[in-house]
Amino acid sequence: MAEKTPPKITLKAARVNAGLTAKEVGEIVGKNYQTILSYEKDSTEIPMGLARKLAEIYDYPIDFIFLGKTTEYKRFKAS
């Protein structure tokens, strides 16, 4: 049986699915929780190392985490 491809989700969705708060994630990666929340709204400028670390923490493949502005994700998802 072929492996099912995971859906593409936002950074916030990946965090919430992992059962973590922004504050907990901030403590794990050594960033302020507001920085985490900021990247969840607009991850166009997120350092790739941090994006990979978050994907690892969230146990979700980086290729299936939408990186960009959440408004663009909503528009992308609607089409």
C-alpha cells in the first residue's frame, strides 16, 4: 500500500497539531513566543534552519508546511 501524502498545512496548524503553545515552542528553540507567532502569520523571511527545526519539533515534513503569508495560504487553498 502506498504511503499517504500529508496535507499542506500552516506553521500554526502544525504547532497546534503537535499540542504545543507558541510559548513552549519559543522556549525549545530559544526565541520569544511573539517571534514564533510572527512567523506563523508571515514566514516568508523565516530562516530555513528554524523552519527545519520547527518541522522536526512538530514531527511534520517540511515540504508539507506552507511557508509564506497566511493570507496567501488561504487564497492558495481556495483555488
